[in-house]
Amino acid sequence: MFYEKERIDLFMESQIRDIKLAPLGKAKLDWVKNHMPVLNTIRQRFIKDKPFLGKRVVVCLHLEAKTGYLAQAIQDGGAEVAVAASNPLSTQDDVVAALVSEGITAFAWHGATDEEYFAHLDALAAFNPNLIIDDGGDFVALLHKKYPEKLAKVVGGCEETTTGVIRLRSLEREGVLKIPMVAVNDALSKYLFDNRYGTGQSVWDGIMRTTNLVVAGKTVVVIGYGWCGKGVALRAKGLGANVIVCEINPIKATEALMDGFRVMPLIEAASLGDFFITVTGNKNVIRKEHLEAIKDKAVLANAGHFDVEISKPDLREMAVSVKRVKPNIEEYVFSDGRKVFLLAEGRLVNLAAGDGHPAEIMDMTFALQALSLEFLAKNDKLEPKVYNVSQEIDEEVAKLKLASLGIKIDCLTEEQKAYLAAWNI
Ligand code: ADE
């Protein structure tokens, strides 16, 4: 599992599954490169400008092909790059091997135990980063808790996901955030596309390829109607399901209703659903009281960052038997004979049982990451706060996306600009 890079500047060994998997990973990287034109454009500029020269950049994301390409684009920008996983089940060992074969340091393998997962994050900290890309906040939290002395050398970082941004804002509120962090998740050109259409498609891809079951005519219960939940519900409707939304926020619940979905508490939906998908970012969302009422042969999947949304302790406590019936499907049998099927151990179903969001979607997200990282490299004296992506970068990514698709849009005339700027019209 340990592979020593043949490089003179070697100072850390990669910890990966098997370097011989590299050709397979390289083919995956080549595939996504064909479908990430915005990141291609940025990478070409990075090759010329070298914005990360002399910087150590660590990437703690889901290690699949699109992430691999982002890491390579940053390396092309002059950085020494190390990667580790933000989830032990989303790592694709072949992609990681391909990255290592091209000079990136990696600490990750698929199916890492909790202990191994955190040991990989320790190794990432030992890489002494100047810049960070994190997904979910585990790495930034680890630096603050265990390695505070390393924060002095960190210029800043970018956060990928809703859960991570919530944790960063909590660090900031408590006055203990020590580095500037860009909330990439909160950019419009991120969440309107990645959270909604990315999650919408990839969650169903993960569920369908794992279960091989029909969705049309079934009842799908989507729990949480944020941008990710909206996408999951929308695509369920498109697949022909009857969709129920469960939400704790009255405004979002009203939105779900007007989007055409039935809205009710989970305890009422429990006996109706064939598929249950948690997308809340909270814990113990599906718990004992719901499992007691749940329909026989219900499929349970989670699309939130952590594997705490479906209570596995409650499932284990209630089950008289548990067995793996298919890759990524565990069957829990209750004492009254009812069964439920848990996908991907309750981890992110789109990544643990799939390849994550489509390449064209991650093209925008990772373009935002690349440009936000460049912003931090150029502005190395920022206060330790949570920053939003600038409107300029946000719109630049959407413009590059449209340009890559050959789509033109209208511009305001001078008269219209003046009209919008005036009060006395
Ligand atoms: N691929 C890499 N990171 C991802 C993420 N956060 N969500 C979905 N797909 C991804």
C-alpha cells in the first residue's frame, strides 16, 4: 500500500492501494478532461501564469476522476500537491494511482477504516499545506484541533460543501477560525448547478445502478428540500415517481408544495415510501420511530455529507438479521418480518455507490475552486474569516461555461444601463 515516488524532492511517501491501477485511472482522467472545458481553459492559463509556484496545496475531496483533474490543474499551476479523501468510500483507487504516477502525493484508499481515514488526514497535515481545498470540513477542523501550529503557514482554503460551510461559520462565530476560507459552496454558479442538477442526477444514478429497480410508479420520499433535495425530487418526478417531500422549514415546505409535491411529516410518509432519500445535513433523520412504521422492502439512501442521517445504531438495534445482499446493499430484517435495504452503508449514495456528479457539472464547481484558490494565492494577507466567492469569479465561470457551449446571450444597451441606475424615471 505504500508507494515511493521516484523524485529527488521526495519527502513523503504516498499511501495508496496499488500503483499498478494507474492506467485504468488515467483512462478515467482522460474521459473527464473531454467534458470539462471550463477547467481546461483555466488550466491552460495556469500552465502559463504558474499562480501556485512554491506553494503546497492539499486537496481533501472525494477522490474520483473530476477531482483528480482539478488536482492536476493545480499542479500545472506550479504547486506541490497532496490529496486525501473526504469520505472513505468515495475514493477510486485507480484514479489515486494515476495521480501518484504523475507526481501527486496521495494518502487514500477505498474502504479505509475510520482510523485509516484520520491517519490519512494526519499525513495530509504533515505535508505542511499553504493552501487547502476541503469538502465537509474534516481537514480544516483537524488542523484547528490537533495541529494549530501548522495554521500559521496556511494562506487560506476553499470549502466545497454545505456541511463544511456550516462548520466554518460555527468556527468563525466562536472566534476560533484562524485562516481565511472561501465558501465555494455558496457561489451561485455552484449550488444552482452542482447541488441541484448534480445531486439530482448522481443520486438517482447511484440508486439505480446499485438496486436495478424501477422508479416509475413508485413513491419516493425526499427528506430535506434544500438545493440538493430539490434536485433529487425533481429528477424523481422526471423518472415517473410519486414524490413526497418532508421538510422542517415552513418556507421550503411551501416551495415543495407549489413545485407539485406532497408534503407531510416523515412519520406519515414512512408507511408510504418505496425509496427514502435523506438530504438534510442533520443527524438521526430516519430513526427508530420511523423504522417502526416503515414499509416492507423500503430502500434507504443518504445524499447528505455524513453517514449519520439514517440512524445505523437504530437499524442494528431493531434488526434480527443483517446481511449484504449485493454490493452496496445491506438487508436489515425486523422481528415482524419486514425488511429494509440500506445503500452504501448510509454514506453519500452518489459517490459511495456511483461516480459523483456529472463531469460537465463538476467542471463549473472545480473551475470555481481553481479560481478561488488563485484568489487566495494572490491575496495572502486576508483576515481569518469566511469569504464569499466574488461576483466577478462567479459570473466568469458561468460565462466560460456558456462560451464552451457556443451559447451567446444578450447585453444591456447603454440606455437600459442608465435606466436601471436611475431613480427618477
Ligand atoms: N466529485 C467530487 N467531489 C464531489 C462532490 N462534492 N459531490 C459530487 N461529486 C463529486
